[in-house]
Amino acid sequence: MLTLHGFNVSNYFNMVKLALLEKGVDFKINVVHPSQDEAFLKISPRGKVPCLETEHGCFSETNVILEYLEETQRGKPLLPKDPFERANVRALAKEIELYIELPARSCYPEVFFGGKVDQAIKDKAKADLLNGVAALKRHGEFSPYVAGNDMTIADLMFLYSIDLASIVAKKAFGIDLLADFPEAKELLELLGRNPHVQQIEADKKAEMAAFVAAAQAKR
């Protein structure tokens, strides 16, 4: 049986968790946080989560895990069969990560944990976020899913990136990131009705207060 190492507040962990649930794969969870502990570094070389443990060994990096699941597991496909369509989904997922998730992440210390982020970093994050959303408008189909009629890994990246990015945009910059992007809001509502998404959200909420308190205590 596969073991998913990580914790329920991690958005990348939740991308993989949702893929496993959507595919109907039997798996278990080992709750662990990013760590430089020698024992954990043996299965996750950078001490990151999520990490997937298989019968052949362990590896990390969310996009690699999602690709592995697509190649090895049955159940609901999260990548199209057509090579061009597959490439398009991968491009969408990568664009969301690089141009929305990562810029928002640079402001997490201030928005979520009571820290302070340099103004230059915040200015860059704001510009990158606005440009990233503009790119997603141009590239995404949202009919109703990011890449078309079916849920794909692009939707997993979208769901667990755009929500946090929207919070960052509101709290750090006073803007509604999706103000003129109704298609994105409609997709968030659609995904929010998914029972697996609701399960993941409940699990996240159950851990959130303790996670934030622990993170703030370290500052």
C-alpha cells in the first residue's frame, strides 16, 4: 500500500491526497512536517512534504508524484490520453505553480504567521500574481474545468493555489484577485461541492489552529 507522508495543512500534500482519493487508490497517511531530521531526509532528501512511499522506495516533489500516480494507478484519469492535450494540462499546472502559487508563497510569513516581508518582495509578488492570473485567463478554458470538460492535475494545482493566493492578495494588497474572473470563482464553487474536496477541507481545518500557533511560536 502507498503511504503519503505530510500533513493536512500543506496545499501540495492536499493536491496529492485529492488525486489519490479521486482515483480510488488505497493509501495511508503518515503525519509529518518538513524536517531536517536525518531519518526523514533518508526518504525526502530536502526534507519536504509531500513524500510518497511505494514498495520500491520513496520520492518527493508533487508534480512527480502526480505523474507517477497517473502512470501506475488505475481509476479516474487526471491527464488526457492525447499527447498534445496532456502537454497542455501540464503547462497549465506549471503556469499556476510558477506564476500564482510561488509568488503568493513569498508573502506567507506576513499574511499567515505574523512576520514581516520586505516591501520589494511584496511589490514583486503583487505584480507576478496579477500577471499570473492574466495568463491563466488567456490559457485556461474553464468549461467548466481549467483545461476543459474533465478534472485534471491542473485543477488540483488551481484549487490549492488560487485559494491561498486570493487570501494573500486581499490581506497584503487589498485586492480581489478574482474580481473580474467569474469563471475561476465558478470552478472553485464546483470543486467545493466535490465530496473529496470537502473531506480534505475538514481535515485541514481540524489541524489549522495548532499549525498556525506552532509556526508563530517559532518566530
